[in-house]
Amino acid sequence: GQQVMQIPQYQHVQEGEDFTTYCNSSTTLSNIQWYKQRPGGHPVFLIQLVKSGEVKKQKRLTFQFGEAKKNSSLHITATQTTDVGTYFCAGRQETSGSRLTFGEGTQLTVNP
Amino acid sequence: DTAVSQTPKYLVTQMGNDKSIKCEQNLGHDTMYWYKQDSKKFLKIMFSYNNKELIINETVPNRFSPKSPDKAHLNLHINSLELGDSAVYFCASSPIQAAGGYTFGSGTRLTVV
């Protein structure tokens, strides 16, 4: 079945440093989504990428979808303590319709 | 206005008991889901319903039984609770099956003792 792998599992940074999490799928995706879960909270939808090579920005967050639509990344510039949380990618396989498979998540901690 | 609401937020119970978690969404979404999140934060799909019809049923013990009385509600009943069932259970909904982000409820932290 479809697998979505995400690395790193944990990342500790100093406030002001950049952060990147990577997502790789074993199969071609129709789209990929990113979610953020604050400690003690629930996953919150951030963005969806659909097109090959697509790049989207939300303030300090940059999301990319690979040309082959099998990988994606989330980059945060100049992290802040409010960025703390777990970031999940979630991909839809082209042939699976609705099924959304979540990556294992990257837990980000930011030291002030 | 809470978009996806789950009750209860916390549930502590003894092994062997039966318990239910309720979920309601007021977004008008057609599809609802139950996810289990373990201590390592991994989110695993359990069930998905589209307009009251079961469309995804992952390899979940049959002690877990979802029920969708209408498209705005998806409840989860668990029989004969085991220690390994301890986790956070999230309900979620999405607009249609193949598009849009999921809206998650705030979660139910189940602890089996």
C-alpha cells in the first residue's frame, strides 16, 4: 500500500534558525497537504499542493511539491517559539480516490 | 461555533469496559473520519464514512464499531477495552471525498487502566 515517509522525526532549533521537513511517497500523489499540531492540540490544515513543482508561501513558511509529485517539503525561515509543534504531510494517491495517508510527522522544538 | 466537536475530551476507564466517543460536525461536510494517534504522534486512519456510508475500514479490531446516524455525526463505540487502546482519538471531516483539507476535532484522550 501507499507509504508516506517524513524526516526528520525530531528537530530542535534555536529561535531564528531555519527548519525544513521532508516528505516522500512510495507512489505518485494527486495532491499533498500539510498540517500543524501544537502540543496538546489537534492537527490544523495549513495548505494543499496539487501541481507538479508547485511552490506556495505563507509568511515564513514555504511549501514545495516535487516535479514527480512524489515528494514535498516545508521550510520555515527564522523560526519563532510559536512554530513549536508537530508538522504532518498527508498525501492522496492518484489511484486511491479519497484516501489520505499521513506521514509520521516531524516534532519541532524551538529554544528561545 | 465549534466546527468538529468531540465528547468527552478525556476518558479514563478500566480494562474490559465498553465506552463511546461522540463526534459532530456543523460544516456540512459529506465525509467523516476516525483517527488514532499513539504516543509517538503517528496518525492512523481507522474508519471513514461518506454520507453515512462506510468507505474505509482499516485493520481495526472488531471491538471498535463506528456508527453514523446522519452525515453530521460519527460516533465510535469500543467494547472490552484493552491497555493498548490508550491513545488520543481524533474525529475529522472533509468537504468531499477527494478534495479539501480535513478539519479535526479537539481529540479524546482515552486512558485504559
